[in-house]
Amino acid sequence: MPTATVNGITLNYQVKGSGPLVVLIMGTGSPGRVWDLHQVPALVKSGYRVCFFDNRGIAPSFESVQGITIDDLVADTAALIELVRDGDEKAFVVGTSMGARVAQELALRRPELLRKAVFLAGHARLDEFQRTLGEGEVALADAKTQLPPKYAAAITAALNLSPTTLADSRTARDWLDLLEFSVAPVTPGVRAQIGMDDSFDRTSAYGKIDLPCLSVGFEHDRMIPAFLGAELAKAIPDAQYIEIPDVGHYGYLERPDAVNDVILEFLKS
């Protein structure tokens, strides 16, 4: 992947395909290449030019170990759009989880850069469970505690996958094996990401968004419950809300075809 210097930092990014620009924004702790499993191929096949990247905090992008704010991530994404777009082209943006929050702020602050915005597991606020979980993740990282890989895999699966997925023994085994293999110490950059402020409430502010928006909730999402995505859609004038059944927080990986269909239908509408 090539690198770009934006806002005085390095971002690792890639562009594939040709056509209207779609920028994909990943969530906490994950590299941009996760999009390349399912969403990038579907978008490219449908005639879009797709940019995906590693947010600051995810090496080899700048890790920003002294801390990361939502303002940083919004400014980074805006600068990247300005770098990769053709002339004054406007981009479609799709974000998931933390990336949805970035996309939401872009829609509010930099609407001149965007055509439409899609928020997977979007949220204008977090409730008590998400805030407590976030504080626990920070404490766990700071304590340098290494959970046994099997236990870490089970916890990750319980928080991010649907009961439907976990009820199928073969599918559950595949996911658990993958998650166990993926267990790694929290890097300083990921620590900076999980340390972002999560006491925000942007419900009122998002009433000023003047851009076609789609909020997509995942029925069994424990990390960002679907009701928060529905709340988000109500806060944004004329926003649409769609809920994908039988998926958890990793909905775009659990049922990628269903999620891709929803995204593509909205972009083309």
C-alpha cells in the first residue's frame, strides 16, 4: 500500500477500481485491509473507485501514541479525500463503528467533500455498557494483561458475533480458530485509539447534517447496539435506517452480501 503525508503524519492507503470515489473508514483496532475481504471487491465490481486506509494508530500509519481524538481522525480522512479525489469530486463514505463516528462528523463538518454517507454500527452517543467496556479495555491494556488466547477468542466472539453464527458448530469453530490465531498484544497505537473519549453525545449536533445518510444497525450487535443506530437515523434529517438480521458487530464479515447489497442500493439511489 502507498503512503501519504497528511496533517503532518503518514497514512497507509490503497485505491482500487475506477469510477465514483468511495472511501471506507475502519473501526477501532483494525487495519483498513479488512475491507478488502468483501466490501472492496463488491464496490469495484459495481463500478466504484475505492480508497481504504489504516487510521492513525494502526501501523504502518502514524501511531500517535500520545493520544488520538475524533478531530484527528476526521481531519485525516478529509485530507485523504482531498488527496485521492479527481479535482473537486465528492466522495461517498462508509464507516463502521469508530469509523462510522468519523463519517458522521465528516458529514457534519465537511459536507462539501461528500455525496452520501453510510454508517455501519453508527451512534450519536454511547450508553453505560459501552462506556464501562471501554474503560475496562483501557485498564486491561495498561495493566499489560495477556488473556489466554482461547479465552480472548471466546470473549471477542461473544461481543462481536451473532448467536446465529455461534450456534452453528462448524462456523463457530472457524471463527474461534481465526480469533485465537489473531490474538496479539495491544500496540501503543491501538491503545491510543481505545483511549479516545467515549462520553460524547452528538444527538443534537447531528440535526444539522444536510446530506443523504444511511444508518445500518446489526441486530445482535453488543458493541454498538442496533437501537443506537436507529437513534442516529432519527437525529439526522431525512436519514434512512436499515437493520441487518442475524449479525453482530462484525456484520460486514458475517453477512457481507447482505451488507454490501444495502450499501450499493443506497449509493446508487
